[in-house]
Amino acid sequence: MRKLIKQIATVLLLPLLVVTNVFAEQDLPHRLVIQVSTDQVRTQTIALNNAINLQKLYGMDNVIIEVVAYGPGLNLLTTESSAASRVKSLAAQDITFSACQNTMDAVMKKTGKLPVLLEGVQTVNAGVARIMELQEQGYAYIRP
């Protein structure tokens, strides 16, 4: 009899737990990682526009955005970038910018100079690995 009561209670309570979990997930902010791996200014501009438009749509508190740059796209996050002031401004507005250390090391090896990153830009060991890690954490992914 006890076993039957436990089974009935489980059947009745399980849907409540599922519904509660669904509502809890809806309260989480949206999460997005944007890949920038090209030095094409137009594509880099689109990536920044995507970030801004999502913040406008959902509100800064309702979306977490990280822009990961590697390979030729690294220049977006350097002092040489034509979008330098825009990147610094967005970094101050809770958009995270991550530069690939592997790419920086390759530039250093080739040119003898380490790229100078903009204020507010963090480094990650490998850009591709960072994107993968964020996707494993439930981030949506776009590459303009």
C-alpha cells in the first residue's frame, strides 16, 4: 500500500517539478557568443551591430554577450582597429570581448611584437576552445 501511495505521489508531483523547471529556465538571461575570425570590416561591424541590437531588444540585464576574436579577426580588439572606440564603449556596456592568446602568440612569433589589446578586452587561451566552452554552457552561437 505504501509503495502504491509513493508511486501515485510521484506521478502527481512530477509534472509540477517539470513546470517549475521550465519557468526557472525562462528567468535566466539569454546567452550568446559571437565569433569574429575575419579582418573584413563589414563583417566585424555586423558582429558589433548584432550585439547592440540584442541588448536593445532584451535589455542589458536580460542578455549576456561575449565576442570571441581569433585569427585575422583579432585586429577588431586591438588599438589598430577602426572600431576601437566602439569596442571600448561596448565593453563598458557589459559586452565581454575575448582575444585568443594563441593568435597573439602567433603574431608575436611572426612580427616580433605582441598586439596591443583595447582596454576592457580579456584574453583566453584559445578562441575556438572558448566558443566551444560557452556553447557547452548553453550559449547560442552566431558567426556573421
